[in-house]
Amino acid sequence: MDTLKKFELMEKIVRELEDLQHSQQALIQKLGKIEVDNIDLGDKRLDKDLPDMHQRVADNLDTIGGILEYFAEKTQNFGDKNNVDALKEKQAINNANGQS
């Protein structure tokens, strides 16, 4: 895999991790709303299971955040080390001139 394709794949993974992080945050918000609604309802099964679900999703969010931070930094370092901006410019020039 050439350097630019590798960098683009790394950037895609960073975006997917960010999307996953947002999804987990949305799950935590939804669980929180259900927990609040259940205060009035008082369903015992929800009282029992929701806190555990909330904690597992929160733990996943923490893990995703750590992975995202690590991989975003790795991607940035790879881009800097391999002068990806220059490679992108060269590719754009080649594409404009009809070259591969």
C-alpha cells in the first residue's frame, strides 16, 4: 500500500472512531433518559439492569476515547513523517495533468 493510501485509510479509521465515540455518547444519553423516566415508573427490572448497562457503555466510551487519541496522534505523526501534504499536492497535479 502506498504512503498516501495508507494515510487516507488511517484518516478514515479516525473518522470511524469519532463516529463510534459519538454513538456511544448518544447511548449514554438515552440510557440516562430511561433511568430518569424510570424514577417515576419504578420498574424493578429497569432499576436492576440500567445502571449496569450505563456503566458498560461508559467503560466502552472511555476505551474508544483512548484508542481514538492514540490513533489520531499516530495518524498525524505518520502524515508529518511522510510529508503527506506534499504527496497530496503531487497527486493533485498529476491528476490535473492526466497522469497516475
